[in-house]
Amino acid sequence: MSILRSVVCGCGSYLPERIVTNAELAERVDTTDEWIVQRTGIHQRHIAADDEPTSVVGLKAAQAALADAGMDASEIDLIIVATATPDHTFPATATQIQAALGITEGAAFDLQAVCSGFVFALATADNFIKAGGARAALVIGAETFSRILDWEDRTTCVLFGDGAGAVVLKAEQGEGTLADRGVLATHIRSDGRYKNKLYVDGGAGSTKTVGFLRMEGKEVFRHAVQNLAETVRHTFAATGLSGNDIDWFVPHQANRRIIDATADKLGIAHDRVVVTVDRHGNTSAASIPLALAEAHRDGRIQPGQLVLIEAMGGGFTWGSALIRW
């Protein structure tokens, strides 16, 4: 049976120039490099410059993805930006990127699912393409989390960084089997009962302020390992696959211990896990496309391979996607 598939035909990323090491943070808050590395696996993170809002880092990732795809921006008719740190309350950051690319047709909008945002955006773009609503889509994860961190809170400010990653999805005919290239399965979930476990204590509709990120780390860790394993098992059940069939596991880069524990639960060997959290920190919705772009660029991810992505974010939200590269 011939069906439309959303095929990844380009992948790009951007990291701000400034790097903040654990040693530098230790000069600002009561922490040490050893404490951070032992609990998170993070050694450094990138921080956006004052003149690099989310739209700018997202634009640079989008341009890199288009160049990798060998496509002109005029071929894109859908842009979805996954972000929890938009430039403005409105208009959408996606429209700013659309304008900067010179695109005047199609649709552009933001999607907010925090760290799960890229998975949610990929699933949304995939459904647009499968339904015939778009021919080529830019799916961007872009964040400037440094803007919403309390730099006096050592439990959160050491975890996050800034950056952006993007993929270009293009509609191609497939045969409706697991041998097809493109997005093969997506599963997304939300449960709003856990808002107070991971949230920002401000907002235009409540405090009229931006606010700072707040987190109950132990609770987030516990839910993350459980929820991430659950959503991937749904993907395995829907496709008949197992951890042994996955060529590359590209998880949300929140914490090295969460990454390792999830891989173990799913039966995926650690040498098939793409890890960037040590150098990027947690870049929220940008973390998966940043990791995809790195593994694509250095040749680890090859055409035809099965790539599994997953993430969990505040809300809680969580989800996974299976892609044949």
C-alpha cells in the first residue's frame, strides 16, 4: 500500500559561541565540578549572547538544515518551532524565522511541550505531511533557557544550556512497511497533574513576569525513567521491534543517569546511544535535534538506519518517535 512518509532529508544545528564550564559556575554558586558531573554527567554548556534571541539561534539551525538538504527556503511550506523560550509572547518565533528565511507562503507556528517539544513538533509535522497539508517542513527545536534560570539556584542553573537544532522533512511515497524511509511511528503523552514538579514560576497570564525555572529533581528523575520507557514500549508494540533492532538511540539530553537507566530498561546497548549532555547540558526542545545533527554530521547515523528518539518535559509531557534515516 503506497502512503506518504515524512523523510528526513536535512539536519542542522547551532550552538552559541560562549561556553560556561562547571568551574566557572563554581565561582558563582555553591557547587563543584565533581558534584555536577557525578549527578548529571554535564561538564559544560553553551550560553547565548545578548543579541541571540531564540529566533536567531533557531534561524541558524534552520539554515544549516536547509543547506544539508540542498533545498531552497522557498520549498518549505510548514515551519514548527518547539520552544519554551520564545522571543515574545506573540508573534510566534516561527514566524520570525519564516520572515528571515524570506518565506511568505505556508504556515509557521510555535509548539510548547518544553523538553518534549521536538518530539511533539515532529509528530505534528508528520501528520500534516501524511494528510497532504504540507510537502516540506522545517521542524526546529530552539531554546535560550539561560533567560529563565535563577543563577543563584545551584540545583537548576547548572543543568541547562542554549542552542538549536532542526530537521527538514519532505513528503515521499512509501510502501507502508517498516522498510520505508521516514517517520515510522510517533507516540506522545501528557499528564497535567505534575505541574509543580517542573515549571516556571511566572507567566503573562498569571504573574505578568517571565519567572524562573523550578524543579523537584528526584521526582522528575523517577517519572522520567518510567514514562520514557513506557512510551518507547508503545512504539515497539506498534512496530513489532525491540531494543536490539535500533541502530541509534537519541534521547533527550537531560541527565546522563536518566539516559543510561532508560537505555538499560529498553535493552539498548550504551554504544548505540548518542550522548551530548556532557557538552551541551539540557537544552530542552533543542537537545534531540542537536544530538541528531552531531551524529548525522560525524557519520554515525547512516541512511537506512533505525533511529529512536524520546523525551520528557514539564507538564508532564513525554513522547517518542521511530525514524528510518
